[in-house]
Amino acid sequence: LFELCWSLRPEPEFLLKHAIPSRRDVLADYAGFLASRRQFRAAAALCERLAPEATAPELDRFLDAVDRMLASGELEPAQSVWNALCRSRLIAYPPLNRHSGPVVTNADFSRWTLRRGFDWRVAETPGVVVAPNPQGGWRILLSGDQPERCEILSQRLLLEPGRSYRMGFRGRISPAGSGSPHPGSPLVWQVLARDGRLLLQSAAWPEQNLRFRVPAGDGAALLRLIHERVPGSVRAQGVAELASITLEAGGK
């Protein structure tokens, strides 16, 4: 029926007003249909309208829309839906705000990730295990059999274009048979622009004063943690503990 209506008049608001029944289940399906048609802003507006009264069984449907928007590079409508879910308490995080913060979800690693939306994505990498730490935060186990270079964690960010940011993180790495390393760590934090340009890369654990500037005109970015074998060394083996990460605006 949505397809039929769309073929007659492909206007999201007109169909919502004149053809779509005002039932929650139908409206939620219509939001998914709009997202499949790449009508992301209309889909986001409808999801925001439905979110205040949404229930836990509906969460996956909303997150499907968020993930579809993220996959298409539409971070602004995706974040508006994500924040609506946060405000309705379906997601136990504060809403994101690229102007005043926070800009990182689950920055203290206090919860295990949803692996959806703006939460952390954990890569399925051979030789790497990521899990909650009983003492708080998360643990990363490197077996020594992981690839020489691989992604471990990532998260989509929406930042202010043209603005400078300061990043820091707390944690430690305990390689098997030695103490914590200094510069030249095999675990590296990176921030990448939408076009893949490297904006920031850490060199030591922990680090509290990393700075970078977001390109003018586009605030979409990717924060990720990678493993990269240090030249002249074998693949890392041991445990890393993640305690927190901070990312704050530092002026224009």
C-alpha cells in the first residue's frame, strides 16, 4: 500500500496527512518505508514524533532506521532519532549534542555496547576479544594471532565543522611478560573525516592532550581504535583496559 501511494504522489508529508492511518504500528512501518526510499529527514521527523511513547519491543525498529541513515552517511537525521530514543529512556545514554556535548556515546565504557546506532561497534577480528571488565570499563585481549593491522572499536561522531577539539583517554596496556609500554603502543586511537582523511592519531597510552580540527563544511567523523604492529616488533600479546575517553571542543 505504501508503494502504491508513493507511485501516485511521492510526497512524504502529503501521504502522511491524507493516506496513512494514524496508528502507531502503521506510522512506524511508514517511517521504515521512508528510510528505504532515502527520505531520511521525513523518516527522522516521524520517528521523533513516535519516540516519546515508544516501548522496548519497538526499539529495534527505530534502531534499524538509525542504522540505515548512518550507512547512507546521513548523520544529522540519524542523531535526531537516536537522541529522541535517549530522551524517552529507551537508550540509557544522554542525548548527543555537537555544540555543547557530549559528542561520544558511552565514553566511560560503563555499559556493554548496543552495537547499533551511535554506540560502539566491536569488530569481529580473529585473535581479539573485547568484553566488559569486572572492575569497570572494558578489557581487550590480544592473543598475538591477530592481524598486523586491524580495527577493534569504532563509533560515528557528529562534530562542529571547522572547530578544534581536544581528545584524551584513560586506560592501560599490560603486554604478556612486561610492563606498560610507552610511545609506540600497538593500540592506536584515530579520528577520521568523512573522506577518510586522518585528523588525529595517538602514539602513547594514556594520552590527555591530543588536538585536531574538523574540516570546514562537514562534521561527520569516525572515532576508532586499531591494532597496528610496531615496526621491528612481533604482534602484541596481552590485555588492554579501557577506562574512559574525552572529546571536547577547544575553540574555533
